[in-house]
Amino acid sequence: MQELTKKSGLAQAELARRAGLSRDTFNRYHSGRPPSDKLNALAELFSVHPNDIDEERLTLRKRSDTISDEPYRVGKSSNGTPNLAHLTLNVDVHISDMSRILEIVTKALKKSAP
């Protein structure tokens, strides 16, 4: 985050104001890891992906990936129900897109429940 702050050319106080944070809070995040719920606001502020701010989370995510390199796989329903398919995704998406995808998946799960 320090590098992004330098590249912005703005003072930390101004960046904090634009992110809707107090200067003290911004300074704390600047020298440590910002919490997940603030990461998106900071990413938007700097016009970057959240992983560009907190590479440690990206590294942790990469270590836990077990899905193939294909962006998606479609297979038979995991419980054998006709007219259902099993979908596995392995793509990086912006957090706002992920929220919409999760909404669609949640609706689909409710729709397919017996």
C-alpha cells in the first residue's frame, strides 16, 4: 500500500478522506494489513485489484487452490438429479462481480432444492 500511496501523489490525509477513513485508521492500514471489509474501498481508491494491496491474501489463496487451471468445468449433478449440472469455477473476478455471482448461485440453489 505504501507504493500505491507514493504513486498516487496524494497525501495520506487526502487518501484517507477519499476512502472514507480517519487519517489514523488509514495510517494503521498503511503500515499493516487492512481488514477484508476495508480492502475493497482501498482497492477502488487506488484503482487496483484488492490483491494488489494485500499480496499475502493472494498467496494464501493460491496455496489453497485445488481446482484445475481451466476457468470452469461443467459435469453431471453431484446428486444425480436430472436437469441439474455441477459447475466448478476457477477464475479471478472483481469483488463486486463475485457478489453478483454468489447471488445467482444462491438463487439457483434455492430453486434446485427438493
